[in-house]
Amino acid sequence: MHHDKGKFRRILLIELEDLALDLRDSVKMYADGNVRGEVSNYVMRENTALLENEIAGLEQVCQIVRDAEVCEDEPLDALTARLRTACRTAIEQSHFPDALIGMVERKLNKVEKYIRE
């Protein structure tokens, strides 16, 4: 069955960029909570550092997705596996938080499922 790999990449990038926006919103939430006295400086700094590291990792993952060669003859599951491996390797080699691997894999699975339906 033919699946549009260009569409797969476009939707995956939208999903990953949306995830990065959610993480940026969380950074703002911690800063606002700190201003209101609901979150200590320590908690805000620790969580913000983690979130910013995850955002940096997502930016790297997005670049991997943008730069990946997409061949329409390649099966969708092969493209997904290749991107999964490339993203996992980049996250591990750059020492980004391990949770980012799960986030990216969920987005890959979600978009692959959508394209297949």
C-alpha cells in the first residue's frame, strides 16, 4: 500500500513542534507560579532547566526529520524505524533527557497510525 511519506514528515514536524510549544508553556507556568509564590525558586530553576533541555532535544529531532531523505518507494514502517533510530541515537549521544525518547516515539507512532488509516 502506498503511503505519502512527505505528508508523514509534515505532520510529524507539526506534532513535534506542538510538543515543544507545550513544553515552553510549562516553562512559563513555572515562572508564573514562582511569581505568585506557588513554586519555589529551586523547583522553578530545576524544572525549567529540564524543560529547556527537552526543548533543545526536540529542536535537534525536528532537524533530523527535516534533513531525512524521504523516498516514496521506501515502506512507511522502514522510514519510521529509520527516523526512530536516528532520533534515539541523537538524543542519547547529546545526553538529552531519556524521557524525550518516549515523547518522540509516541509522536512517531501517532503519525504513522494516522497515515495508515
